[in-house]
Amino acid sequence: MAHAAIHHNPFYLHHNVERFEPVIGQSVRAFLDDQDIVEFNKPTICLVNGDPVLRADWAITIIEETTIVSFIALPQGGGGGGKILKTVLSIAVMIAAPYVAGAIASTLGVTSAIGTALITAGVTLAGTALVNALVPPPSPASAVNNYNATSPSPTYSLQAQGNKARLGEPIPVIYGRHIIYPDFGSTPYAEFENNEQYLYQLHVIGQGYYDLEQIRIEDTPISSFDEITYEIVEPNGTVTLFDTEVTTAPEVAGQELFENEEVGPFIANPAETLTNDLAIDIVLPRGLYYATDNGGLSNRTVTWDVEARLIDDEGNATGSWITLGSETLTDATNTAIRKTYHYAVSSGRYEVKATRTNVKDESARVGNDITWQALKAHLDHVPDYGAVTLLAMRMKATNNLSQSSARLVNVIVTRKLKIWDEITGWSADYQPTSSIAWACLDILKSSYGSELEDHRIDLKSFHALDQIWSARGDTFSGVFDAKLTVWDAVTQVMRCGRAVPFLQGGIVRCVRDEIKTLPVALFSPRNIVKNSLSIDYVMPGEDTADSITVKYFNHKTWKPDEITVSLPDSQTEKPATVALFGSTDKDHAIREGLYMAAANRYRRRLVNFKTELEGLIPTYGDLIALNHDMPQWGQSGEIIAYNHPVLTLSEPVDFTDGGTHYIGLRNVDGSVSGPWEVSTSSNDRSVILSSELDFEPYIGNAQERTHFAFGVGEAWAVFARVMSIRPRGDEIEINAVIENNLVHSADQ
């Protein structure tokens, strides 16, 4: 038998419980409809057989014979109880957040799968220290969500800075201007030429095109190293400076060769690879000489053979031994001799051995030791690195450039992206930019992103915001070198611009939290469903943050940095820490810190109500006007007659509170006209306009008459910012946060 229960006390699940026997075969949503439960009056999670189920899936989750359905109300913050109770509530919110995000999204932020990660972060932060329902604060911990990373970021981890091969990790994507210690694109290798050692390194800058401002060895520009030559290879290009596909056999590591004693054989190239060029490094560590009686040096000679044979992928020989070279070396020097010998072979997989063919002179006056230092195979393969920018470097080992410093190559780059214009469309060329908008669009359109077509993106809104961000100096400069979802990436980029992305009608749109003065719709008791209006107050407590510590990446030092900011009349005793990933400028970090502090103080009233289809007029982030008698947000009614300058009203209005009074009117399309200054007339059901209206109010009977909202000064209505719009049958549920322009007064 199936069971269902509604738990009203999350701390004592067996107390205050309503128990039901649902019908087998019906959905969870249908069960609630049978109980006349359209919506819970508190944030509530649903567990089916112990697993959380998102609200969007209630209609498709079928109750079977053994199903157990539990609805658990979440604890609400604020009020008394002392610090211990507040701590318990905070812990409960943080534990519940990952499971509750979809269920309470309508209360604290955006809805649908888009906002789940944002809601989770917002709930956690709201339960601890910081509140901003419209643009949830960034995480106080890691700047980039790191999913299943096998190695730390070489950019944002101080302990890991340096060049390395991060096998299995994503190829980095860089936006804006940033430093990066590029990963190896292939295994580095060394060869000897004229008794000098040269190191060959191929670095992957990142996916896409970049403007390389500076190449450095740690903090020193590469111009200080004459022994380095380099080549920048743009996407889909070919490296011409050296052969990049070279493998080095780890078994060969300085073995000494003796007369007629074979060393090896060692396999030169891995299975399922082919080589047509074998190379061995020979080192005479003491040089090659005979010390004469008069203190001079005379010639000595060493000889050796190098042999190879073909093998298959299992290591079985498929051919006979062939002599690659019978080498002879004669010299009179006590300086170490280092040489690389190349041997052209037919394409295949090989094993190689070496043998000294003359006697080693053991006299203390003779230097004729010979060691086999390395075995390398240049693969018979033309690599295709794809649409990435590469940096190929040939480094000569000197006192000026050590082996350790050679792995501290870093570059300062600026990402080059295509720019969209409303008139000319996409630019033909890639341009260096730190734009937030173009970074977002690259993520949404690129092969490593969503690959969306233009018609799936609201390009005009991104272009409009780019103008605002450019004027303010808001930029994004960050390195994505760990796995994360496209939506997480776009959200993090837009957070640097105080904006959030959202989906509407299958189109990706964006909205910035900025001061808005013109509401897009007016809602009053005339078009708010009766008894549906509710207001939640997020009350400050002992743990509420009084300041913000913003962590950012300083573009002057290229190191992590932080700055603590507060509102002018606040202390800095309880700062909330946030990591503003993508910010590299101190002024930018200060601006965003002040904004978050203001939002934390002034946006603590959440409103929820239902309306009819006109609830679809606003969208996420829009400003709406609310007028209602229950919280005393002005007075409202309908216009029943208009003979300029007199408006006749369906309800009486009160002028006794003094001050200047205003009236706002709802247009036929739902938009707001006004507010218009009005004065008292001969009766309380009419007002006198101080100026002529910009439209003709409807006073007939064929449709709804024009609604009005009336009050003294700005109290004719309160303004709110829309956080979610959810259809509920024939009704629309709107969640919003009451706006306060002081949020924007600290920083415009």
C-alpha cells in the first residue's frame, strides 16, 4: 500500500504530521490536487522513497503500490530563540539547500533547471551571512566549480604554478586579459647539437585566438633570454619550429656501454604508433682524451654499434636486427661530449640496442667512458591540434636558463573574439577584448560550449549590456581550466557584470541589476487573486554580515588578492567572504562589494502573489508596481469617468495625510502610465489632474476599465523586481523582491 505524509515540523518528523493513502497510479501532482493543495504556504521539499524530486517532476512521478511520498516543510529564519537556535536553523538550511533548490526556487530566485545551482548558493548564503535574491552572491570558496578535476589549476593554485601535462583535463579557455602557465601540448624532449643541449617544449595557450602581450620565464620577459626561439601557432595551424610528436623511452637513462656487452633492447615507441626517425643521445661525461706526460691531451677513440628491429604491438619481433650505425668518435678533450644521432628507418614500431665495439681503457690518464643517455622516436604522424593557439619553444640550456626555470613559462594574453553589432552583425575578424558580453556569447555559441544558433540568443540584450559594461569599466578576465557546465560558466562571467542569464521561450536572455524607474506592469487588488498576496521578511540576526570581503585576482601582481568594503555607516566586524571570479581590478572588486553590501541590507522583503495572464507581461528582473490595502501600499480601484482634468474613481481616496498625491494608471497593454500629480476635488471619488494624460482611460463595459493606484508621494505603490513567473493553470504566480534604490546609491 502506498503512503503519503505532510510533515509540518522538520525537526520532529513524527509530530504534527498529516497522513494519506494516495491512489495507486496517480502522479504526485494529482495527489496534491485531490487534497486541494495548489501550493504550500512554506518552502517544502518532496521525497519519493527517500529521494528528492523537483517540483517540475511532480506531474510525471507516478505513485506505485510501494511508494512512500513525504512532504517536509523547511525551517524559516529570523526571530528569537537565541544564538543556538539560529545556528541550528542555519545548519538545516545549508543541509537542505542541495535538495531544496528546485522546490523553493520560486521563493528565492529563478525557476527551472537554469537556476538550481544559483538557488543552492543563494539559500546557503542566505542561511549564513549574505542575502541577494536577484543576483545571488558568488561562492565564498572556489571561484570555479571543479567537477572531477584530476589536477589543480596551474593558474589559480599557487602551489601548482608551472608548466605540466594535465592529462584528462580540459584544454583551457581564457577570456579577457590574463596570465596563464600553459599546459604542455606534447611531451617535452631534449637533443644535443654542437655539444649544447636544446629543450623542445610545445605549450597550449588555450582554445580560440589570443593576442600574446608578453611571454615570460617566471617574472622575466623572454627578451632577456637570447637562447630561446619561439613560434606562435594560431588555431588549426602547423608547428614548423620542430617536430612535436616525439616519444622518449624511460628505460634509457645513462647506461654505460662496455665492449661486446649489449645494452637493451629497449622499445622506442609505444604500441599503435609508427616512427620513421630513431634518435639516441650519447654522452661521454669525462670527455675523450689521453693525458700525456707533458700535461697535454692526445686523441682517443671510442666505437659502438646501434641496432634495431621491427616489433608488433605486443612486443614480438617481426624482423631481424639491422645496424642503424657503426659509430666512431675521436677527440682530445676533457670536456663532456654530448651528441644526438638520428637514424632514418622505414615506418614501424622498433626496439633498439647498443654495443660498444672497442675496449675501454681503464687507465686513470684516459677518459673514454661512453653512456647511452636517451632513446627517442619521432613519430610518423602529422598532429592536428585543432582550434587552439600553440606556443612552440626551442630553448638552449645555459647558466641563464636552468631546467627548472624552463618549466615556468607563462604568458600574458588577451582573448580575441568576434564582436556582434545590431547593424553589421558579426565582425569578420577576431578582436582582443575583455568584454563580459562577448565572453558569454562565445560560451553559448562555441564548439566547447552550447553551440547555439543566433536565433536561440537574445543578441540585442547582450549588445545593450555591453555598452553599459564598457562605460563602467566592468570586464571579465578569467581562465576556465576545469570541467563545469555551460550554464555555470555563463553565470560566473555575467556575475562580474552584476547580471544573470535566464531562459525564456527557449531563448537565452540576460538582465543586469541596475536602477529602474519605469515599471512594466501595475498589480493591485483589481488584478491580484484574492488572498494570494504574501510577504516574507528576511530578518537580520547576529550572524548577518556587516561588510564584504571580495577575493579577486590582481592584474598588477597576478596573484590572488582581497579587499574588504562596507557601507559608510557599517562596521567591518563580520565580513562575508565572496570570490569574484573573473575580476582582476581592485576598483571593480570594490564596486561589486559595495553593491552586495547594499543588497544585503536593503533587499529583505520577498513578495508572492497570483494574477491572471497579465502576469506574463513582466520577465525576470523587470520592475513592477504593487498597490494593495493589506500592507497599506496605497489605494486602488477603477476609472469610471474621465473629463479632463477630472478623473472619477470607483473607490474613495484619502487626501488627509497631506503632501503631494499621485495616481498611476494601467494602460490597455498592461503598462503603467504616470504617476500623475493630482489634487482633491469636491468629493472623495474624484481627483483633479495637474496635467493632461498621455492616453485615454477606458471607462466602458466591453473590457476591464482602467485601473488606478493612488497615494501620497512615492507611496502610490511599491516597486518590486520580478524573480520568477510560474503558470498555475489559468493563473500566474509571481515572486518578487521589494526594490530599494539605496541598493544602487552606493555605486551606480
